[in-house]
Amino acid sequence: MFFKRHPKKFFSTEEQDRIVEEIRKAETRTSGEVRVHLDCCSPKPPLEKAREVFSRLGMTRTKARNGVLIYLATDDRKFAIVGDEGIHRVVPKNYWEEVKEKMQEQFRAGKICEGICLGIREIGEKLKDHFPVEPDDRNELPDTISEE
């Protein structure tokens, strides 16, 4: 269950650390980039807002266009997943919805952090399959949780 709080206080410090660690683990196996962004609410549909945030965070500037953003509007209890054109081209049409459904199962059980971490692991596996880590790989985007 979501609770109305400022995004900076939505996850405990321990939960934030778990999410960031999950991002780092996923990115050790792929050249892809994963980000998590928290917003309190959005007057726009979550996917539209996620696309705006994706662009604003510079996620379209990765070398292989293989960034993925998990966007969470905490007060609105909505979220979206956006993949850049490189990863979007190679995943099945319904892939993002399948990941969202798995995450929603955790969210419905009140396990928001676990749902985010599950999503990161699922996305990381798909990125690894299509964009394995390269010898000269570098972290192109911060692993921190961004917020509005």
C-alpha cells in the first residue's frame, strides 16, 4: 500500500540502499542503465510523465540507447516503465506490461521496495541478454534514486 509522503521520505534509508544496490548488481551484468525516479504526483498519465522524466534525466544519451526508467508517482499510486529505443526494439511487445504486473503483485501486498527491486532484477536480466557488459563499459548514468 502506498502512503502519502514526500518522495524523499517514501522509502526508508535501508530501502533506498537496497534499491540502489539492486541497480548496481543489475548493471554489473549489462551495458544497460537502470534508473528509478520518484514523484509525489502527476497531472499527466504516468507513461507520459515517465517519458518526460526519461528525457530530462538524459537517459536518451546512452551509447547503445539501452536505458530503462521505473517512474513512481507515490501519492497517485501509479507507475510506469520506459525503455529507450535500443532495448525497446528487442523486447517482446508486452514485455513492459509483464514486468509491471509482477511489480504490482508486490505493491498490492504492501511490498513497494520489493516490487521495485523485482522490477530492477527483471529488467536487468533482459538487458543482460541483449546488452551484455562490454570490456570498456562505464556507468553512463547515476545509480541513485532521482526525485521531484
